[in-house]
Amino acid sequence: MKVPSKSILSWCAALLVIAAVGTCGYLVYDRSGRAEARATGDERIGLYASTLDQVVERFRTLPFVLANDEGIHRMLQAPTDRALIDRVNRSLAALATAAGADDLYIMNASGLTLAASNYDQPKSFVGENYSFRPYFRDAVEHGRGQFFAIGVTTGEPGYFLSRPVWRNGTLLGVAVVKISLEGLEADWRSAGSNIALADNRGVLFLASPPNWKYRPIRPLSETERADIRRSMQYSGISLEGWPLLKHAQSPANGDVVKIEMADNEQHSFLVTRSDLEGYGWTLYSFTDLAPIRHAAILAGAASALTAAVLLLLFLWWRGRRAALRAKLDAHDLLEQRVTERTQELVRANDSLSREIEDRRRAEEALKRAQDELVQASKLAALGQMSAALAHEINQPLAALKTTLASAKLLIRNGATERAAATVATIDDLVARMSELTQHLRAFARKDFGEMEPVDVTVVVQRALALANARLGAEGVRTVIDMPAGGVMVTGNATRLEQVLLNLLSNAADAVSHARERMIAVSVMQNDDQVQVGVADTGSGIAAGDMASVFDPFFTTKQVGKGLGLGLSISYAIIEDHGGRLRAQNRDGGGAEFSFSLPLAQAAAPAVTALGA
Ligand code: ADP
């Protein structure tokens, strides 16, 4: 089974709450409306009962007064005396008009009417016998009678009050007053109330709704109907008609009954009743519940609407609070993530700092090792060069010896001019030797000093000057191609010289067994770069060695001949100068090593031409 989502459930709950509040609102209002209606009904019934009492009380003593009237006594004792009857007739008519009673009349002991206030009217009671009426029997048997009935003679409904007329223990007759209660009915109707007065059997003989009149409030039994017929209480009216209510019993106080009204609609009424003691009647008030129900429906709807508005407000507030909480949570999460990330970064930074420190130390160690290697390489170069140097120095020394001897001879022979020329040659030889020693001193120094403007062509010339002795000895031809005006770079002359010397030395080694022994040195300036190359006609570099020639301790030379450091040191020096050393084989055979350096900005060269 599919589980309904949370929002559907909460909407259902909200609808239930609204419906419950609406129903409660309806019920509360309906109940209070009914209670109010009942209270109003009670009040109304009390008022109408007392009004009825007042109307009747006004006449209650009238039959008693008549029963004690001397003239009436006399008339009843002499029923054939026309003059007496006439007098009584007139005085009854005058009294009825003065008191406001419908009719006043006097019956003899057998119920025959002898005198009446309406004696002169077409429907006069005079001559009629009313002994069948209960008020006659009640007056005779119980001393008083009262009875509501429709007049058999006039057809007018009225309330009959009767008293017996006694004279010295003999019943002379019965005095009766008939009063109309129709005025009450008119009052009820004008007040807009549904009021009805029922007799002891439940027949509504007074009712503000016209079509309720003379209808029994409940179904009458056959006996009851026979009794009514016998007393002719409602003569001319058929009581066979439909009862107002279907219930077997008359409605009790507070009952709700349904009655079909003039609009043919069933209306619900709240019943308030009051049993009128002394009359045997019941006064009913029927309060229409439709307005109360309408008001209760309105109240229920208003309650439901208020509940809906409050619920919507609550849901809105809750949604807002949830959104706010989610925002705060997201903010907290973000903060937590930022904190975590910061911690990670701090850790990464620490480890990076450690790594940098490690690298710095390694670099220092490498630099130290490199410097030491440079030194070692120089010493090796010195060792290699020592033989050549010995030859180089021995040669001028031998020449010096010979030149000095010839100078001595020339001075001794007085040839001073030729002697002076010889001394000049000696001077040249001495200068050449001092130059050689200067180079060696510079090369042996470990600290190469500052970077400064250097003329590359001069550096090349100095390296060639150092290598020349060997190259000359081994019959190697050198081809030099350099711009005449010099080319300035920023660097360290001694270290660049060391590179060139190393390249020349390697080239010399490479061509040592070749047929054509030639080394070409070139310096070319293009744009902001200077390109320096040393090419030879040797055997070139084997394909498998090409990738390794710059590696430290890589050598193809015999043990004792090469350390395998020259190119790796040269590579590092060129890199320090912002250039790159490259190796390649030439098309025609042999190898070429080249590098390019950025041209210097400064003008004045610090290292000048050889011998300058
Ligand atoms: P070493 O000269 O002590 O061997 P280098 O680092 O100077 O050390 O040279 C390394 C190797 O590079 C040499 O042993 C050689 O095999 C090769 N090499 C260097 N220069 C040349 C060249 N001009 N021609 C051919 N091979 C060369």
C-alpha cells in the first residue's frame, strides 16, 4: 500500500481541525440559540397566560353578581311574566355593553334560556336550551362552570363562565357570561408568535397561525371525539381533520417538533408549554428554529473560517521558522565546512612549509655538492692541462733562454738596436706567461663572483687561449666566426670560460682520432639572444648516449681520462645564466654543442679584449 506523504496527512489533519471547529461553533451557537429561544418562549408564555387570566378574571365575578340579582330571582320564579323578562333582558344588554362581555344570559333550572343580552338580535339565546353544555351541569353540580365552545346558536366561539342561581335551597337557574378570546389571538398574531391554546383534550381552539385553529395537537381517540360531539363544543367544525403532530402524546416542554406550514415546508419548532391551572388548558409557544439554525450555520462557518485563517497563519509561521532553521543549519554547516577546510589548509600549508624547508635544504646540499663537483672538475681539468701548460711554459722559457743569450751577444757586440728588439720579444714572452698564470689563478678560485656585463667574444678568446697549446700540439685546426664589435651578456666570465674550455676540451678529445681535425667556434647575435656553438669533426655522439651526455659521471672515455662531470657542470652554469646547453650530431659527422644567452642591457663591458 502506498503510504500517503507527510504533507497530504497534515492537510487532512488541518481540514479535520477546521471541520471540527466549524461543527463545534455550529453546535455551541445552536445550543445557546435554543436555550435563549426556550427562555424567550417561557417568558412569552408567562406573559400570554397572565394576559389570558386578566381577560377572564375581569368577568369571573359577573355570573356570580347575576346569580344574586333580585330581579333575576324574581324573573326565574315568575318565568311567564313578560314585563319581568323584558326588564332583565334590557339590564343584561346594558351590563354586557358596559362590561365588554359578548353575551350574558340566564337559564332556568332545566337549561332553557329565559333572558339574554342579545334578546333583540336574530340569533338570540332566548328560548334555547343549553342543558347539554358542560358549563350548565358544572354550575348545577359543582357551583360553577367554565367552558370554551363555539356557540351553537351564533356560531361564534367564546368562553362560558357560569354560576347557579339558588333561592332558599332551591335551584332557580344558571347565570352565564360568554366572553370572546379572539382579541388574544389577534395580539399573538400581531406579535408574530406561533402561540396556540389547547383544551383539556388537546384541541387548539386559539392559535395565531390561522390554519392550526380547531386542529387537535395529537390524534384524538374515538371516545374523545364522541365526547366533543356530544357537548357540541366545536359545533360546525370537523375534528376528523389531520392532527398538528403525529405523536400520540402532546409535546413536552423543550421538545423539537416538525410542522408543515403554509408554505408546504416542514418547519422545526421548539416547544414551550404552560399548563394553565384552573382552566384545564395548555398554552403552547412554538419557536421556529430556522433562524437559529441559520445563525448557527453562519457561526459554524465563521468559526471554520477563523480556524482556517489561524491554521494558515500557524502553517505560514511554522514554514518560516523551518526555513529560518534550515538557513541557520546551512550556515552552521557552511561554517563547519569552512573550519574543516581551513584546518585542512593549515595542515596542507604546514606540510608544504615542511616540504619547502626540505627542498631548500636539499637544494643547499645539492648546491654544495655541485660547487664541490665544479671544484673537483676544475682540478681534473688542471691535471689534464698540466702537461700542456708545462709545454706551454717550457716553450717560452726555452725561447727566453735563447733570446736572452742572443741579446747578451748583441749587447756585447754593441748592436744595441737589435738588442732592444730582442728585449721586446722577451717582453712578449713574459707577458704571455703571466697571462697564462692569471687564467689558472682565476680558474682555481671557487667563488666565481658577481654577475656582470661580459663580452662573449672575449670569453671565447680566453678559452681558446687556454686550449690553444693542446690544440696546436695535436694539430687541430680552429675556425672562429665571431662579430667584430663584441656581444655583451650578463654573467660570470670565469664560469662561462670554464664552459667553453670544457666544450673545446671535449671537442679536442673527439677529433683526436679523426682524419680531419677541425673545431669550429661560432658566436652569433640574433635579436635579443646570442648563440654560441662549438662543433667538431669527431665521431659524434652515439644515439644511445644522446640522452645521458649531461648526466653527472657519464663518460665514454678511458678510466683516468674522463670524470663525466664536464658537461653536467657546464649545463648547470648555462642554466644559471638563463640559457640552455644542447647537444646534437652534425649532418656531415661530428658533434655540436650550443647554447644561447640573453643579451645584456648595460653598455660598458667589464671584461675587455685579450691583452688589453
Ligand atoms: P668527460 O669528458 O670527462 O667524459 P663530459 O661530461 O665532459 O665528461 O662528457 C661526457 C661524455 O660526453 C663524454 O665521455 C663523451 O662520450 C661525450 N662527449 C662530450 N663531448 C663530445 C663531443 N664533442 N663529441 C662526442 N662525444 C662527446
